[in-house]
Amino acid sequence: MIKYNLLCTDCEITFDSWFASSKEYEKLKRKKLLVCHSCNSQKVEKSLMAPQLINSKKKQKETLDIAKYKDVKKTIKDYQKFIKENFKYVGENFAYEARSVHYDKKNNTKGIYGNASKKDLKELKEEGIEAQMIPWIEDKDN
Ligand SMILES: [Zn+2]
């Protein structure tokens, strides 16, 4: 015996039904002997195969994630604005500039920001230079 959760695509109810085997299910379906308990429609499917059920759940989650993402994105944007106004952009030279700021104290007037690899960050940290990794959103990504 095998139990299937069936879905009627007409009235969208689901119900459990027992079959001797999956073959029997296929046979009954082919002979149009599978009918909805509620509306007698023959459009009855195994609910595992009902993509509309799975999709609506997934969609809900995606909507939530997007809302969360927008929130985070705004925070990052605010942070970025602050950094752009208060720090000097040094691009790919970050590791080099960070060292010169660190070792040449006279130059230590303004913070810097730029691109660095994980390896750069690790090396800087070993030299006692703290750098913070922040997520970055390009303006074109609006
Ligand atoms: Zn039905």
C-alpha cells in the first residue's frame, strides 16, 4: 500500500488516498477513476507534483528576503556615504596606503578606504594594522 497526498486542481483541496502501488495510481488516473472527494473533478494530481503549492511558499520567502535585503542595503548605503565623505579612496592601493598611513605618522590625517584581498588584510593584521571589511554596493546597482 502507498499513500499519496492528492490535490484537486479545480477546487484546490488536498486529500490523502491509499493505493496498492504507484502503478495502480497511474492506472486509475488513466482510466479517469481518480476523482476529487469534494467536487468530483477528475483533475486530481499527486500534490508533490503541484508546483503552484511549492512556488507560493518559495515566493513568500523570497519576498521576505528582499525586504530584509533592502533594509541591509540602506544601512550599507548610509555607511558608504559616511565613508566617502570622511575617508580617502585609494582603490587597489589599499594595502600599500594602509602601510604608509600606519608607518608614516605625519600622513595620518584621514582614514582611507579601497580594495584589498583577504591575503592583504591578513598581512596587514599581522603587522598590527587593523582594517575593517565592509560590504560594498556599487551605485549602478540601484
Ligand atoms: Zn475538487
